[in-house]
Amino acid sequence: MSANLKYLSLGILVFQTTSLVLTMRYSRTLKEEGPRYLSSTAVVVAEILKIMACVLLVYKDSQCSLRALNRVLRDEILNKPMETMKLAVPSGIYTLQNNLLYVALSNLDAATYQWPSDAQEPDAKALSAGSQFVGLMAVLTACFSSGFAGVYFEKILKETKQSVWIRNIQLGFFGSVFGLMGVYVYDGELVSQNGFFQGYNRLTWAVVALQALGGLVIAAVIKYADNILKGFATSLSIILSTLISYFWLQDFVPTSVFFLGAILVIAATFLYGYDPKPAGSTTRA
């Protein structure tokens, strides 16, 4: 059962990450009338959806009893403040990572195909280089922070007996608090002018739902597999989304460097899962 959950969660993570990257990129580059949705508010809404989903799962595990649900939440969260506070560290890092993902996709895509064709060539090149640098720095920061947060979260999950859903509620609570702080600091004026849900449409809600699903799936992967396999699954989803961009969206031209990186990722995934038979273990007649 544990092995089935491991591979099921890994497969869902590959699908979720691929879908999220493609829909998020499209949502951040789609030109519509009116203000564009704020990535900071999308992060907060995703955390709230994740909390609601986890509460429903805990409610189901409590035999659909509101009294039992209230007792579990009180005993495992309110009455264990030190255990709950442990989730503040990875939660803050995950919130930063989610915001950086929006920054990376917005800037990298703008450099690729958003600049107007009638702009002067030197200015366009300067803007493109600047956007690519911002996007690259956002990706690198997200990668390093994600690695630390993943290992920290795995340690917490596997050292305690609390369910993964309770841990996600704690994680989502701090994520919502940190996210609201980001909304107030960076987009407070825009929210006061046009509202918290400015620019939201069906595509925006799809992005938010996929991001909330990602938080649940990542926690399940770390619980039933490990953080290294999570990294490989994410890498495979990057390759898959890039192939979709080339064959379906036709907005990406792969280079020799990309093919080299793809081969290295696939080879690393195979070597990690390869379990050679010990020498001298041949079966005798």
C-alpha cells in the first residue's frame, strides 16, 4: 500500500507541476482588458484552499463527526504550540517560493514574446536581458529555498505521528499569514483601489486550484517517498512541459544545452531508482 501511494503521489506531482507551469505562464502573459490579477493574492487564496481541503480530509478521517474534528484540531494544533511553530520556517520559505515562481514566469516570458515588434532593437535587447536576469535570479532563489524547505519539512513529517493533513493545516496557516503580509507590503495600494480579487477569471482560479493541489501532493510525496524523489519528479515535469511548449504551443526552440540537461535528468532518475543485484547471488540449480 505504501509503495502504491508513493508512485501514485509522484505521478500526480508530475502532472500537477506540468499543468501549473503551463497554465500559470499563459495566465501571466494573456492580455485582457482591466488590471491583471495579483500573484500575491493568488498565493494567499491557494493556501486557504489547501487548508479547507485538509480540514475536509481530517473531517473524513474523524468519521464525519464535527465533535471529533474539533477535538483533533484542538489537541494537535492549539494544544501543541511548539509543534505548530516548527512549521513557520518551511511555510515562510514555501510562500517566498510561490511568489518567486510568478515572478520568474512573468519575466522570462516577457523577454521571449511580449516586447512589441516596433520597439528599437537596442532597447528591446536591454529589456529582454534585464527580464531574463530577473527571472533567472527568481528561479535560482526558489530552487535553493525549496531544497532547504523540503528537507526540513520531510524531517518534521517523518519524526512525528501527526497526520500529513494536520501538518498541511499548520503549514497553510502560516503561509496565509506570511502571504497576507506580502499582499499588504507589495500590493496594498492596488488592492485598496481595485479589490483583492481584481483580474480573477476562470484561468486564474484554475492556477490557484492547481497550486493548492501542489501543496497537498508535495506533502504526500515527502511523507510516502522522500524529498529527493520529489526533486526528480519536478525535473521530469519541467522536461514534459518544455516538450509541450515545443510541439503544442510552439513557443520554445530547444537547444543543445537543453538536450544535454534533459539527458542528465533522465539518467539521474534512472540511476536513483536502479537496484542492481548483488554479485554472486545467482540461483543454483
